[in-house]
Amino acid sequence: MPKRALIERRPWLLAAIVAAVLFLWCRNSTMPGLYLLALKALPLLLLAVYAVLRHRGKDTRSLAAMLVLEGTGAALHDLYDYPATVLMIIGHAMGIALFLNHLRRDLAMARKIFATALLLLTPLVLLLLTNTGRGAAAAFQGLALGGMAASAWASTFVRARVGSGALIVVVACLIALEWPSWQFAWPLFFVGNLVLATGVTGELRSRPT
């Protein structure tokens, strides 16, 4: 099984990382926009393939759907703002469904407070940062984004990986929406999803079926 895992799964993870580095290398080049757009989405699409191969089940299909929608939405953001926002909202909703399926029942009070703060403050911060013309879209996206992070933090998955990964995604999305010219928003977005996805799939594999 370890050799089979190396052959079938880890190359997809490596390919996702290589594609991310390649996009960072090429994004300020003269590469045609359509190819650059596809290259921007590719790392999360490869990460989605890794997830479904790493652990086959309903949970990883939800995770893969989240990664595909987030990757596509992030790639389309600069060209088609509202369709990209809709894709991101649906992607975050898939993440919420995944994490609520593994909600921790004996949640400590401090963890409840932090999860509630994520849920409520993320849309508020997003509304304050974005222009008034995007008010409704920003509110819905912030609510979905905050809900994804809050449910990840309140889930039975390890906070050090899954919860932290979700927080990094929140920070990256806030930066990308308010300061799109900042170069490190997308790398943070990829790293957050990478940490989250490997944390979820690794833990699901370690649990009894």
C-alpha cells in the first residue's frame, strides 16, 4: 500500500506544488492571459485530484469540489468578478458541509467563541474593506468564507492543520479582495488550501472506516 500510495497519490500533490510555483514564476510574464488563467486554477485542480485519490469517500468528494470551485473562482476573479464570487461562495459552502459533518460535540467555550467570531467578523470586515457597490456580494461571500473557517475550527479535525489552513484562506481572500495588487495573496490562498486539504485527507485515512 505505501508503494501504491506513492505511485497514485503523491505525484499529484507534487504536481500541484510545481504548478503553483510555475504560476508564480509566469504571472508577470508575457504569457497569453487564457493560458495564465488556466495555470492559476491548475494547482487547486491537481490538489482536488490528490484528495479524491488519497481517501475515497463522500467527505473527500466535498473537499475536492471545494478546491475546484475555489481554484476556478480565484482564476476568474480579475476578469469576471460576480461569476467568480458565486463560484467561491459555492466552494465555501461545500467546505461548510464537509466540516459540519464532523462537528465536534464537546466544543470548549474558547473554541466556540473563536468560531463565532470568525463567522460574524469575516463578513463584517469584508464589507468594511470592499467598495459599496459590492455590498451584497461581499456580505454573502464573507458569510460563506467565515462559515467555512468557523466550521473547520469547530470540527473534529486537528486545528493545527485544518483550522490553521482555513484561517490562512480567510486572510488570503481578504487581501485579494481589498489589495489585489499584492503579490502574496494567491500564494497564501494556495498554501492555506494545501495545509487544509492534506490535513483533512490524512486524518480521514487514519480514522476507522
